[in-house]
Amino acid sequence: MAKLIYSMITSLDGYTEATEGDLGWGAEDEEVHSFVGDVFRPVGTFLYGRRMYETMVFWETVHTRPDIPPYILQYADDWRAAEKIVYSTTLESAPSAKTRIERTFDPDAVRRLKKESDHDLSIDGPNLAAQAIKAGLVDEYHLFVTTSVVGGGTRFFPAGICLDLDLVEHRSFTSGVTYLRYRTR
């Protein structure tokens, strides 16, 4: 059975998006970006809300730009190879291949997908992930913690959730970003 992984960049105080929008982490960090690519290469399906999908669809065409570093091209290749499911009531069509749109998040459908999949799944975006967390679907939490404290915004974990997690991996990067991987008990 496949795992459902929830992963986001988060501030030191637990926000995936600051009130002002900036978490103080540079996506151009080759060391962190290469690590993210290695961690998520085996993912076969990405589950996105509309806003997160609109951010991630960048990877569909980045390979057509000049002077793109190899680690960016590798991540783009891996992203394009994966299936994408976008949960949106407003998105009419998806500009990326291997993408389907679902109007509502159905926990039972995700349970079936986990059971039938040969590859892990990733759920991205705190609002969509909150639904999966509340339904007890998330198996692992991958946090990329920046060195910034932003004081408010959108939290990584939804309010009112209590979880018992095991820390199974951690890594610190030269930039100060820390990777934390937790498994649900």
C-alpha cells in the first residue's frame, strides 16, 4: 500500500505562508532543491488544491527555458512523469499533462488510491492537506523548516488537530533549512 505524504516549506514557527507571503527561503538553494527532488522522485501521484497546482504547474514548461540547471531539469522531468489530481471547484482545465480535476476531496477515493497505487502519493497545500489529516489519511509529514519566524499566516498543521508522530529522519542544510520527516504512529 502506498503512503500519503504531506510536505511543505514552513517557517520556524510553523507557517507555510506568512501573512506577508515570504518565508525567507530561497528556492534557488541547489542543495535543498536537489534533496527535495531525491525525496519526491518515487512519488507517482501529486494531490493539489488549485492554488498549489497553479504554483507547481511551472514545472510543466521550465525545461523549455534557456540555461536551466540540471537539478531543476531533473525535478521538472520527475514532476511531469507523475500523475496530478487537482481539487478545484473553479478550475476548468489543467495546462499540464497527466492531470485530472476533481471537484471535491473524497477521503474514500484517496484511501482506494493509496491501496491500489504502486508508488507513494504526495498531498500539497495546507488547506487540502488539512482535509486529509482530519480524515486520518496522512502517513508521513515532511517539513522543510526555514530559519525565519513570521508571526502569522497559514499553518502547516490545521487547528484543533492532535497527532502522535515519530521522528524518522532529519537533516540540516548549509543554508540553515532543516528537514524533518515524521511518521504517523
